[in-house]
Amino acid sequence: MSPAAPTARIAGYGTLVVAAAIVLVPVVWIIAGGFRTQISLLMGEVLFRPILANFREVLLSSASDFLLNYRNSMIVGVASTALCVSAATLAAWSLERLGWSPWVKHLFLGWALLFQMIPPIALAGAWFTMARTVGLENTLTGLVLAHATLNLPMAVWLMTVFVRDVPNELVEAARIDGASGSKLFFSIVLPIITPGLAATTVLCFVFSWNEFSAALNLTNKASATVPVAIAKFAQDYEIQYTQMAASAALSIVPALVLLLIGQRYIVRGLTNGALK
Amino acid sequence: MTTLGAVGAPTTPARAKRAADDDRLWRWTSFGPALLLTLAIGTLPLLNLFVTSFFTVSWSGGRSTWTPVGLANYAQLPSDPLLQAGITNTTIFAFSAVVSQMVLGFLLALLVSRIPRGQILFRAIFILPILIPGIVIGAIWQLLLNLDFGLVNQLLGLVGLGPHDWLGDPRTALLSVIVVDIWHWTPFCFLLLLAGIESLPEDVFEASKMDGASALQELWNITLPLMLPTILVTLAFRLVLAFKVFDEVFLLTGGGPGTATEVISFTIYQRFFSEDRVGYGSAMSVVVIFVISLLLVLALSSRRWATPR
């Protein structure tokens, strides 16, 4: 793009700084809220002496399940991501390169796209009945399966895009050397698509970590995830605002870490998934 | 696409046969897990919903009684006041939020693409809201918009405007939810549109510069037309997500006050779970899913129409 005139450039930077402030202020305010006393929050003090009591209460008090919720979210996030990304990567390679007839491929991908559009809340009821039938109600396993299935369409679409970029010559050369089936996939294809795999993994984890409607209906007190816990917080008769702020701050830690170490993968995942 | 077998065949017939067997088995084992998940956990519940929608299910003592009611559940739908409010509010919500997000996202993407320094920093900041759980965004804004101590009312107080109960007043509740959604999802539009802008061919802009086109002419005659496919895809994605909105509403307003912020997902939740009307909630879900499939067909054909390939 063209280099802009100085005044236009200043106006541009000014607008961006304002926009960045609008994004950051609510986040900073909620994190700061976690370090306040309830009185300081209610008084709206600008300057306050930070305390750790809220975090101590949320993390260590026997009345709080937050550490358990955090552990549940981690388990569900990691397990559902592992399941979803493995199934999706294999399926993408299979559909793209293993000679399935076009209607199989289009039917599956079309179905995936439609499934992506269904509000998860519409499925949650049926899932609950099904989970109960097989004895998985209120278990982490049930939620892992639900999250893996919810994220599968996006993961398959993403991995299809990345698999398409694997050079044909390389695959054929490996075939001539005698590699076939799974060996070809694991030794040749997988190393090439690792960056795409990383992007898909990051997104699947984030979406599982954030997912609320399935988690709300498929878990109980012992298996609740972080979003469910925070919703319960906000619905309490007497809301502990500062503790709610502290839990909210703790819940966005994974997002902040991923943003710092994996911004590139997040960007690649989101843009490739939608635009290719 | 590539087909199997003939390409780069190994030297001896025996090896060729073994490789082909390997491939055939591998073809199924690789597609199997995804297919199984999709059928068992993706498709089965939909069949379950469809069947359930023709019954009334009542629970007593841990046992359910299923009474077939034919199309009665579907017949009730048009006169459900909650569903009517849900449809109206979801439509208002989706269109006003998504249009604002597209305009703001495009503006920010244009600005970021033109600055020589700091692109990565601004992009990182703007991505942040996409990564925060929707329910936490609800919690954050519930506090920000709080009547007594919320930052929004504090800031308004500084310029002498009285505190307002943004989420409690039926006139401003939906507007507040829309603003929160704009905060949450403008970054998504920004990110996709920025990727679109960055992939535009450089030489076209140089040519227009030489012809002495103004910045506005360049935007209208070159950038926007070239960006049309990206714009439409982003729009379709966002509309779909907007029609599914649930998490933020759940915490911010719970559909209230009254039915001021009732959205479809929330209506399904209330009828299905809160009121335990499983059959009726299923019928509602089936209709919503059907409408969504129609929208999908429309979106796909618009993409085909907009992509020059």
C-alpha cells in the first residue's frame, strides 16, 4: 500500500491507538478487579492497593472448586484436541489424496460445513440423553467426545487446505521408494504439514477451552469446566464481584500465553480456514 | 485429484500388490475415526432430535414416558411468543452487529495495512478478544456495564451524564448486547480482511497511482472490488456465528428484561432445559437447523458467484 501523508499517518496511528485502548481497557479493568477489595471496586477507586485475597480465595479456599474446574478444562481441552486433530488430519489426507470418489468427499465436507452452523445448544439435549444411555453423563469423557465432534468440521476443513499444499512429486517419489499407506503418511506427509497441524491444534484447544453450551449441559459440579464455573459465579444470589473478576482473569491466561507464543499459528489457522 | 495405484508403481508385481493392499486398508483406517465421530456423535443426535420432535416426553421417578403427538409440537411453534421474540431479536442482533463489525474491521485492516511499523503489535492486541471465552466476555461486560460501579457509568459520570442501567432497561439491553458482540467479534473481521488486503496484487495499486487516482477512488474502484470474495466469505462466517449467539446473552441478560434480548439459541435452551419440554424443544431445534441449511445453500452460491475462478 502507498505511504500516506504525515497528517494522514498520524490520524491513522491515532485511530489505531484508540481502537487498541477500547480492546485492552476492559481486559485490564477485569484483571485489576481481581486485585481489589469489594469496597474498592464498588467505590470505583482509580488508585488502589492490590491484594491477593481474591486469587487466594478462588484458588485455595475449600469452598471453591476453581482449581478442579481448571483441571477439567485442561483435560477436556487437551484430550478433545488430540482426538479431533488426529481424526481430522487423517481424514483430510484420506479424502484429499487416497482416491475417494468425489461424492464421498463433497458429502462429508458439505455435512461438516452444515454441522458447523448448528447451534451446539440444539444438540446438547440429544447428547445428554445419549450420554445417559451409555453411562457417560456428567463425565469428562462425554464432554471430550462432544468437543472433539464440535471442532471436527473446522479441523477437517483446515487440514484439507494444508494437505492440498503437499507437493505431489514428493509423494510419488516416496511411493517409488516403496513407501505406502500409513508409512507414507507418517514419514513423509506429517512432517510437511506440521505448521498447519500446529495452527489447527491451537484453534481446537482455544475453542474447547471457551466452549460453554455443551459443557453446561453435559457436566455436573465435579466435572464442570471453567466457563461453567464462571457462569455459576455470576448467577449466585450474592455475587462476589472481585472473586468473579479474579476467576475471569485466571481463565484468560491460556489465551494470553497462546497469543504470545503462537500468534502466527492462530492467524494462519483463522485466515486459512475461512478464506481458502 | 490424485488417484491411487498406477502412479509410481513399485518394481515387482508382488510388491505392487502389497502396496495396493496397504493403501486400501489405510484408506479406511485413516477416514474411519472422523467418519465414526461424525456419524455417532454428530449425526445420531440429529436423528434423535427429529424423532423426539414428534413426541411429548415426561419424566417421573427417573423414567421417561414418550407419548406420540404427531405434528403437534410443530403446530405450536408459530404462536410461541418467546420464539417470535427470539427470531426478531436474533435478526436485529445479527445484522446490526455484523454490519458494524465488517465496517469497523475493514477500517482497522486498511489502517494496519498502511502503517510502516507496529503491525504485529496491533494485530496481537486486536486478536485478543477472539481468544477469550464468550462466557468470560459476558462476565467482563456485566461488570463494566453495572449500574452502581461499572466503568462505563463511571466514565459517563465524568462528563456529567447520569448512571444508566444498560442491561436492565429494555430499551438499551439489546443495544448493549450488540455493542458487546461488536467488541468481541470485530477482531475476527479485522483479521480476515487484513489477510485479504495483504494478498492483493501490488502492481495494480502502482498503476492506479501513476494514473493519479485519489485514495478514495483507489478504495472504491480497486480495493473493494478485488476484496469482494473475502468480504462475502467473512460476512457469511460472521452471520452464521451471530445466529448461534448464546454465551454472552446467557450471562449479560438471560434473555431479559422481559423478552428484550431473547435470542433463538436461548429460546431453545429455555424450552428444552429450563422447562424440560424435550419434544417441543426438539421440534424448535429441527426447524432452526432446517433454516440454517437454507442459509448455507444461499451463502455457498453467493461465494461461487463472487469468486471469479
